[in-house]
Amino acid sequence: MDKTRRNIIKAAGLITSLGVFGLGYRFTLKGVAKGWWAGEKPPHKIYGNALEPEYSVDPKTGSIKANNNQYISNTVCMGCVSLCGVRLRVDKKTGKILRVAGNPYHTLAASLFLPYETPIKKSLVKLSRYNEDGLGHRATACGRGNAVLAKLYDPYRVMVPLKRVGPRNSGKFRPIDFEKLVEETVEGGNLFAGEDHVEGLRKIRDLKTPIDPSQPELGPKANQLAILAGFKEGRLPLMKRFGVNSFGSINFTGHRGNCGLSMRAGYAAFLGDWKKYPHTKPDFKNTKFLLNIGTAPANAGNPFQRQGKLVAQGRSDGDLRYVVVDPVLTNSDCMAASDRVKWIPIKPGTDSAFIMAITRWILENKKYNEGFLRVPSAKAAKNAKEPSWSNATHLVITADNHPLSGHFLRESHLSGQKGGKDDAFIVIDEQSGRPTSNEMSQSADIFYSGTVNIGGKEVLVKTSMQLLLESSQRYTLAEYSQFCGVPVKTIVETADQFTSYGRQAVVDFHGGTMHANGFYTAYGAAVLNSMIGNLNWKGGASKGGGRYPDFGKGPRYNFHKFPGKVKPKGVRISRSRFAYEKTTEFKIKKQQGKPYPAGAPWYPFSVAIQSEYIPSAMNRYPYGLKAMIMWNTNPLYGQAGLYSEVKKKLADPKNLPLIISIDPFINESTAFADYIVPDTVLYETWGSAWPWATHLTKTNSFRWPAAEPLQAKTKEGVPVCMESYLIAVAKRMGLPGFGERAIPDSTGGIHALHRPEDFFLRVFANVSFAGKPVPDIKDEELKITGVERLMPMLKKVLKSNEAPKVAYAMARGGRFESSEKAYQGNLLTYRYKKPVQIYNEKVALTRNSLTGERFSGVPIWHALTFADGSPLAKTYKASQWPFYLVCTKSQLQSSHTIGAQRLRQIHKVNAVIIHQQDADRLGLKRGDSVKLVTPGGTAEGKADIRGGIAPGVIGIEHGFGHWGLGARTTTIGGKTMPGEKARAAGIAHNLLGIADITRKDLSTLGDIVLGSNARQGIPARLEKI
């Protein structure tokens, strides 16, 4: 038998033994069949076709020998919103990035991250087998983090500025010079044959003329530019500087309304901060018990790689136990650790019923931390040695007809004097049993319902905890069980377990709360943490370690202020952060005797409701837009129900005359753009980012061009990207904060902003000089890390004493405080200082703008509803819609990574996941073709029958079913590039989202309180094809 035939048989045997698995790895197996032994000699006799090692370490001495053909750059991954630190291997000759691994200095990449002062060479030794340090200090990138590198070299990447040819969303564009792009978008004109005149950005920027003189609260015409951005990946502040503080539009939003707003708002209510929207995360290293609701460690959450590692370590090496409450069983469970993990399947959209059942059991069985909850003030907390406190004991005026109903009872209410900033809350003092200022009481009653004398009248008041108790007692445990599908026994066991670990138990939750009742789900979950008083404790809930000053007022430069800075005015088109009762519309309707309903819901304490921007613009309520800039965002793919609602109107320029998209790819939303500005990708970009709250010490992540950007450049040699486009537009328009005199320094000087590095290098300088400045970099480290390529740039932009310190931080991928600073005894070093809110007065005083009814100030269970409070189940009856559809997170795919071939080789398509009971009822087997139908759309796919999903639930994995990002045929400059079918494979869950039928215009279903997009718990049915 000849050698070739023998190797073919080997490969065939492998494929046969692997079955379906083998088909997914056909390219890998092809490589096996064509190995070097088949006559293809590899380039190296030891490591074959593998890359040359980046360095080698002498196992005896620990001395290191670098590979002079490569440099090693520490930077940040953008494969998902976690923003983990990564280590790149870059070929010096070609400039191509060869491989991605973890950054050993970075908090999110290594369980035991290195001390910041560790020399670069020593950091590489620490990753080796020398002294067997490699495993302990191992720094990793996840599978997606490795494969997403392909985006840099994707053949569908946009490399030059494009202008639409023909109708919007036709897939036809032509190249346009950068200078012409800037001219047309700024000056406007008759830009498209056969279409109306388009106002440019210059004319739209009118800071004096009101949009509607009869409704002056709407603000100036400059608000008719809206900017839709993505997540906080390190560049967002420059975009916001342009849109809000230079152009002067109030309409700037990130992606939060389509991703996680319900979670963040629940925390904002609990933590009492509607401005910063803080949140907490478990101290994973020391937590003994985790109750995960709507999130799953190692499968979702943020940052999912770090928390997945810590949870795995905790359950294997430590004594961590955890419960995952989710309609779908994910990778959080593990057969090897089954005694440490429990999955509780639940009906979609009923998490808050489960939460309120647990709350009721805890309160009625007195399993709460009474000592913590009795503390009424910061002063009392200090005396009691409590690191946090709550408003559990604060009295609330609950008399229905009283003008102060819903308000906290204050000292001024009892004295009759005018209250000021320090107007104290009133509690029932435990010792005296009398109403007392919370500042004068050391311990107060938790439960109280009675009357107090206000202005000569007895008025009913209750404590915050009394209101929570009554809310939880609206239903019995048996009724809650029926709502959520979780047995009473399981509810009681979970509640008992959660309250059995002292302060070292935490409830964690995330995007699974994106229901139509997501706010109260999130608020209720957060309040559970207060039952055991775990905030600021080691092993408890942490606000995170924060970061060194960067984009604000720093030790070197002040980005918070600049000459001519504009403070925008008016009402956001999303109707967020503005009360309906302050509008002209309300006043007119009130005079007419019917103030409610408003024309659409208003959301006075919500931020960044991206989900309302495009529908509101199409509806022209409260006003229309003249231009929209999208950057690093894809709402038509990412927002459930949006595409089918707006695709016709958005395609008509009469409804929104100018759409500019800044993106390296033509995605589902970019396809509607009139102009596309290419952008840098991944490791070509600048950025200064920070993690979510899982880090316990200060962390700043730096991203800098480890590789030369591949797209077109301006005449000045700057890559055409978000920064260069905005800078050019601002300079042409003469906007403040750009060009000359843009960035003040700490000594009274002021500096120009002409190029991206002018901005970001000075941000890096702030971080590098905060507190004790970082050391100067050594020449050897410049060479190893590739930072030497950028040293001429650093020296040109920065002051002489700044460049070597900024280079030091860049070489390490940012600045990371020592892990030794995480704790002070049994407490966290960085603590949340405000009181937690069992009752949130702001929520309680807010009315539903469609009904006029007030919202509950404490967590509450209510079924999924439309914006007017009417139940979904009343419209979409179970007899016709027997399933609830949910979206599940993928460990591999995100919304923008479908172009990565390696990920598709592992997992090429999603499926329609259903329980075995449902499959038996419908006569389905695994692999059968099925038709999935919701009130919002239909899709076809293959059935995947599992035990790991709740009966009556359909699960769809997110990240598939694209009709952009290379899945669609596109013509540019007369050259047609066929779409790649593999990128279109599977089902896009959000195409099945639904509208809110109680709203008269275009809409998508949202949370009744916040307006955040509801993508979970969609009514559905399934048919066999």
C-alpha cells in the first residue's frame, strides 16, 4: 500500500469514528490527511507547520531568548463586551498579527495576574515551565478571543469611504474620497439623483432656533442629529465629546437599551444612583454561594471568561456552591461538579415571581440579617461597624389621598419648617419606640405600620421593609410557584441555602432580565442581597475596584472641560430622563381634562434607550430627525422586532434624510446608510477601557495600534476611521474641542486635537501619572513589545517626561493595581458608600405616561405586559401560542463574529431548542425541519431536542441568521461581491421579536418601566415541516 493511500484511510477512519463531530472539523481533518508524512515537508523539523515560538526559556537558568522576527504586544480584545487583556504575536516583517493569547498583567486574563512592576521579560518567563510557574500565572483568551482576529483580514471589510448608489438598503455603493465625504456630509446639497435636497451637519447644528416653538422644552434644532453608538470599548468618550459637547445634540446613546438596561436600572434603583447607574458583582474568589438569575457563569455575564474561571476554581478547589435559574441549561453546570451546582428551570419572564417568593419566605421566617437592616444611617453604620446601610427602617407616607403620598417622611414634615438638603428621614427608634430622625437613632424598627401627626392630622406611614413584606405577600408561595413553574420545595430550599452563608452569598443577574417586566426582576434580585447585608464584604457583593482617572479631569490633562464646550438642552428623542408631566403636551391635555395617555411612553429615569431612537424618529414623536450617525452598533440586528417594524420607513430618505454609518463592515444597519466611513478594527485601534465590577482593584486597559491599520488613509496619512472623520468634520465646522486649543493641561497650557493619538496618548498620560506615576520604560521592553514603533509619535504628542511612562503602561496593556489591595480584613477595600434602597422614592413617584398610574417603589411581581399594563397573555393566548421564546448566549458567537471561519468550523449553525416532552407531543425528532412562528415573524430551522430546557420553552442561540456582515451580495463601484451563505446560516432571534400593539405607531415591545427592549419571553408556536 502506498503512503498516500495509507493516509487517506487514516483520515477516513477518523471521520467515521467522529461522526457528526468530524463533519464540523472537516478542514482540520483534511490537514491531518495531508500531514508532512504525506510528502509535504513542513518549514521546521521540530514544530512543523506551527508558528515559530515567540521566545524560548532555558529550563535550568530561566534566561529568555526573544524571537527577533516577532514582537509581543499587550492590548485588549473586542470579541465581546468583556474587553479582556490579550497578548499578540506580531510578525515584524509583514506586520501581520499571528496569534492571540492572554495578557499576564491583566485582571481579566489571568486568575493570578502579575504584579505591575514585573519586567516584560520576567512576565514571559512566568508563563513558561521554569519553576513550574506557567500554570499558576497562565493568561488566556477564550475561543472567540482567539478566532475574532480574522476580522482584521476579512474580505468583506470596508476599506474606503462609500456613498450609496440607488435606493437605501439596495446593497449598492461606490467609493468616495475622504475629503469629498466630509464636504458632502457637512454641507449637504442635492446629494442623490432624483431625491430631495439634504441638509448637512452644518445647517442642522442650530443651537438657538427651537425644533417646535410651541413646545420649547424639546430644545434646539441641533437635537435633530442623533448619534447611536455601541458599548464602552474605550473610544466612546471621543464620540460623545463630538456629538454632545461640541455639536450640542442631546441625542447620544450607547447600546444599553438593547443590552442590559433592565439589569443596570435595577441596580440603579437599589443603589440609589440614577446618574451613574452603578452595579455590583460577586467577589467570586471568596463567595460561598451564588444564586444566578438570568445569567450563567462561563456562558454569559460580563466579564464571562474571568467569572467562568473563578467559578470553576471555586467549585473544584474551594467550597463554592451555586444555583443557576434559567429556562435553558447552559455550560454553567458540569457533571464533574454536580453536587456543587444546581440548575432550576423556570418559565420565561417569571423570574420576579421566583424572587418575590424567596423574599416572602426570608421575611416571614426571619432569615434576614436583622442587625444590618436596623441600621438607619451612615453614622449608625460606622458605630455598628457595618460597611453599608439601607433605608429599610425609613418611614414612607402611604395615605392614598395625602399630597405627600409615596414620599419618605422627613423631619421637616413633622416640624412644619422648610426642609433643606440635610432634611433627615424619620424612623421608629428601637429604644424609644418613637418617630426619630434617622441621624439620631442607632437602631430602628424594620417593620412598622401606623400613623404620625403631620400638620395636625394623623397620616398612615410604613417602613420600607413593611412595604416590601406586603408586596411579597400579595401571593402565596403556591401561587408564585404556579406562576414561575418552580416547585415550592425548590423555592424554600433555595431561600434557605442563600441565607445560610452569612455575608458570603450573592445574587447575580444580567441580560436574562430583558423581559417586559425586567426592571422589577432586576430590582427584586438586587434587594435580595440586602436581606443578608453582603455589600462591601469579602465574599459578598462588590461595586468593583474602579479605575485610575482617564477621560475626566486627570493629573496631566482635563478632558472634562475645553473652551467653547456646549451643554445640550431639551428632550431626548427616546423621551428618557424627562418627565411627561413637564411637557407642553401634558399641560394641554390636562387643560382638556384628560392628561393621559401620552403620545408614547416616557421614561424619566432611564438612560441610553437606543431601542426607542429609530422608532421615535420614524414616528416623529416627540419630533423627527434630520440626520443620524451610527458607530459600532447594529440595532436592526440587535433589537428584537425592530427590523420588520421600520425597514420600509427607514429606506425612505423623506423620513430621515441623512444616515452616516462608521463601521468596518456593512452590517444589517449599515446597509441603510447614505455614507459609510470605514473604521479601524480590533488591534489597529486606540482605546482606554475598564472592566465591569468583577475586578476588586483599579484597572485601566489600553488599546493601541499593535498593527498598522489596513484601510485607506487621509492626505495627512491618518487612517480613515471614526476619530479622523469626526476630527475633520469638527474642524470644517469650527466646532469647539477639536483642532487647535482643544485639550487643556494641568499647568494652564492647551493642546491641539488633529489626530487620534492627540487624544488617546494624553488619556494614557492621565492614567500613567495618577497617584504614584508608573516607572519609565526601558529600551529592551520597547523592542520586545513593539512599542518602539510608536515612540516617535509619543515623543511628538507628549511632554518629554510623559512619553517613557506612557510607553511603560502601553507595553503592559494598561495599568493594574496590585491584587494585594483588594481587601482590608474581611471587607473590600473599595466600597459603595451610599445607602441601598429597599424602597426607591423616585420610582414610586413616577407615573406610567399611558395610564397615569404610579409604579411600585418596592420590588413586585407582575406578569409580562404591554406598555399600558395590559397582560401579553390576554392578547396572545396559550391555546394559540403555547411556547415562550428565549434568546441564549453563545460561548463562541457574538453579534458581530459570524465572519470568523474558525468559529463556524466548531459551530456553524444554531438550532431550535425544545424539551423532549414538547418534541414527543409534536412528533419531532432531533434534526427535523421546523417552522417557528411568533406574532412578529417566522423562521425555519432544525430541531434540537434536549433535557436541558424548560418544557414550553423554545431557545435560540444568539449570533446567527445574519443578512449583513458578508451574508448578502453587495456591489461596490460596479464590482459585485457575492454573499457567503455560511454567514447567513441559522436563525436570527431578533427577527422574531414583537411590537407593542397598545402603542399607536411603530414600536417594539419594551419594559413597562424603562422602555428597554424585551427580547425574552416572546409568545411562539412550533410547526413540523
